[in-house]
Amino acid sequence: MIFPLKLRSTLFKLFAALSLLAAIYHFVGLFYRFDETPFWRHLIFVGINLFCTYGFLKRPKYFIYLFGMLLLQQFYSHGSYLICLWNEKRQIHWLSVIDLIMLPLALICLVEDRKLKLNS
């Protein structure tokens, strides 16, 4: 196992808190335009991030699959944005970098948690 049980438990709380922060970010984006993200996208991600907060805390069996799909979407979306921003302005979008680092770590924790539950 990559993450010991106690650390994994702490990480799930951290991931839940980060998901809640992302939901708040997108909620604010509904009322205050701070980037080019359309209203509908902010609205969708308020729901997704709130569901992820729940998922990290309760970890239902199906969550790992939905989170895996979210990870792929985020790599496409944030990854493409990072590359474009770098090519156009030589800038780094740090929220995207954090997102692309944290999401795989969260998936690893979910996989390890799932394996532990299957073996017990």
C-alpha cells in the first residue's frame, strides 16, 4: 500500500475539504465572473464538487468509478488549458496544476480503500 490507513483517512478528509472549496469557488463563479468559464459549467461543478465531498467522506462503492471519469475529464480540461496558457503566455495556472496533482492521489486512495474493503 502506498498510503497507510491512518494517513489515507486524513487524506480523505483533506480531499473532501478541497472538494468543498472547489464547490464554493464554482458557486462564487455563478455570481462573479472571474474567468471565461460559462455559467452552466460553474453550476454543474457546484453539484459535482458537493457530490465529491460526500463521496470522499462516505466512499460508496460506485464513487470510485464516477471519480475516475471525473479525473479523465479534468485531465482533458485542465491539462489542455495548462498547455494552451503556457504556449500563449508562458504562464502557469496553479489551480490546474494542483487539480492535476491531487486528483490522481485521491484516486489511488480510493483504489486502496476499495481493495481493503474487498479483502476484509
